[in-house]
Amino acid sequence: MTEPTERNRFTDAATVSGYRLGSLAARMMPGPLATAAASSIGFSASVASPARREMFQRHLRRVNPKMGRAAMRIATQTAFDSYAKYYVESFRLPTMSTQTVERGFTTEGYREHILPALEQGNGVILALPHLGGWEWAGRWMTDQGHRLTVVVEP
């Protein structure tokens, strides 16, 4: 592993500060305003991130080489909007009510698999696919009174 450079330290500090500011702003806004802001953020991120936009479009071209320009533009903006919505919702998650979190997803298998495994006293390992915000599942599990440890890659 290499030593962090002064530039990396600045970039890391700026990133952390940006997340903190985004989190504070998202939690201070009423829900409908936060949702509307996510759309504006998605558009701004798309315009401000040409390299990421091009990377996404390269991936789309691999999946569907016949995709036209208009469809490509719409799919790309939809992806940026989706990520912005994900971040805004994740930032708001700590202050959401238990009922709001519960309405946000389903819990198939919880009573049939997770609770019996926990009753055995050894804990449970959940491998969650990246099909949405896993943070919601973590929040829901802690709302049920479970202790949680999360392993993520940097």
C-alpha cells in the first residue's frame, strides 16, 4: 500500500465533507423537496461528470450495441438520477421513521430463515445483492433489535 499524498488527503477530506454536507441538507429538507432535489442533482452530476457518463455509455453499448442516441441519453440520465435518488434516500435514512423504513421493502424469509438461525446463537451472515440500498435492510434489522456488523470494500 502506498503512502497517502497531500492531494489524496485533500481529496478524501473534501469527499467526507461533501457527504456530510449532503447528508445534512437531505435530512433538513421535507421529503418531497429532497426527492425533487435528487433529480436536479442527477442532472448536474451527469453534466459535471463526462468521464463517468462515457463509462456508463460504453457499458450500455456492450449490452445493446444497437441502442440509438435518444435511448442512450435517456438511459444515461436515468442512471444518474437513480444514483442521486439513492444517495438522497441513504442520507435521509437515519432520521426516517421505523414505519417509513418498513414500507420501503419486503422481508421474505426473515421469519422462516433468519430468526431460527439467530435463535441458535451463532449469528447470521447475510450476503445481499446490490439490487437497491442494502442500508435499508441494515436499518430495518437494527429496528428489529438486532446488532449488526457490516463488511464493505473501500
